[in-house]
Amino acid sequence: MRRLAAELGVAAMSLYRYFRDKDELLDAVVEASSRQAESRVELAGPWQQQVRTLMRALHRNLTRHPSLVQIRLARPMLTPAALRLTEGAMRVLTGAGFPSATAARAYRTLFLYTFACAAFDAGRESGQLVRLAAGALTALPADEYTAIAGAVPELAATMDAEAQFEHGLDVIIAGLERQLPEEQR
């Protein structure tokens, strides 16, 4: 609270006129960010496309606001606006035919994957990471790292954050499709 007050050029105690404590302030940050992200989400198409839309919106929001990743590492994001994403995902998944328990596990898997990607990707330029990885992999002794030596371009390409995020999302959604009853696919 003191650091925020200093950044705003106000006395730390003045923040307590608006927020009872640090947790309430963090909830307000999460709420505002979640509302902003939600306003850009329009769901259309089959459930797979809707899930992609939701996870892409979450990923964009987390990479745009890396401090949200830090907040979530410290505590759950359980504000009404933050839970709208959960509500949307549960509606999409149960609407596709997943039982509630499977839909809940599926959403949690998607959330954790998206969150982890955002945590690793925030603030990093993919092209530079691809080049750095290619250089580091090429420098390895090929006789000791035979599998890596035979796949340097492919391994370096995985450092492209967006492409890797999309690939993982496709893999998860394909796995979820197999869990649906045959008549729901």
C-alpha cells in the first residue's frame, strides 16, 4: 500500500478511504481487468471455437497485465467479473454435452494451461527467443545431444509463444473432444 501511495503521490493512509486492505485493492484490480477483458469477448461457432475465444481472451489479458499472474500466484481470483470467464466456459462446455464434473475439470485444465503460458510469455519477444534458443541449441555438442541436434529448428520454433499456445490449446481441445459421448461429437 505504501509503494502504491508513493507512486500515486498520496499518503498511504488515504488509500484506506477507498480500500479496507491490500486484498480489497487487489480484488478491485482483478475486477477492473476482468471486466475490460470480458467486454471484448464474443462467443460464436462450435464449442471448440468458443473455448478458443475464451482462452485467447484470458491469455491476452494475462500477458497484457503481467501483474495479474503475480496476484493469482498469491491468491485465487474470485471476484464476480473474474468468475464470468468460468461461467462462460462452463456454459460452453456443458452446452457441448460435457457433464458438470468433466466440464469443471476441463475448464480448470484450460485455465491452468493458459495461465502457465501467460506466465512464461509475458513481456517476451518471440522472435528473439527463437533466435536465442536456436543459438544455444546449435552450440551444444552434437555427439552428446543427438536428439536435440537433429531437431534444432523445430525445438527453437517452440519458443514462438503464440504458435506454441495455439498448438497446446489444439491438443487440449482434441483430448476433450474424445471425452464427449459419441452422439455429442
